[in-house]
Amino acid sequence: MSTSKRLPIAGHSSINIRNLSIKCGNCDTYQTLSHFRPRDEWNVYTYECENDICDPEVTRTYVEVPAELDEFANRDPTWHGGKIHAGAGGDHEH
Ligand SMILES: [Zn+2]
């Protein structure tokens, strides 16, 4: 029995935010990516509940990804600062 199992991603890996699911612990539904902003060496993604159960001010989630590992932002540079869901709502600042 071997305990020296090596991680294949060790050393150089990337993170694609789209591969993650952010689920709310309060209403038990998936939160929606609503904002993105870079902060120093990090990319900060904001997730919010889109229902009448939760107050986004309370259940909002920030997911911070190291910028150099952020595959999603690196692949879609035009998406920076924009919103990916072109739906209703519009607290979109420039
Ligand atoms: Zn919720």
C-alpha cells in the first residue's frame, strides 16, 4: 500500500470558475455569478442567490481565484468587468 500518491496537477494547475458550483447553504440552490473584479493578485467572483428566499446582501459569496491560475478570465479577457448573464436586473457599473 502506497501513501505516496502524487497529484498530477502539482506545480502547474489552473482553475476554471465555470467548473465550480456555488451552492447556498441557506436556500440550498445554486448561486449565480453576478460580478467579477480583479483585486491585486486575485480575481474575485461574486455569487448571489436569485430567488425570493435569500437576501443577497446576506448570502452573497465571494470566490477568490489566484489570477495566474484563473483559466476562465484568461480565456475570456473581454468578459472582464462585464456580466455573463444578460438577463434582468442591471446594477452594472462601469
Ligand atoms: Zn440562498
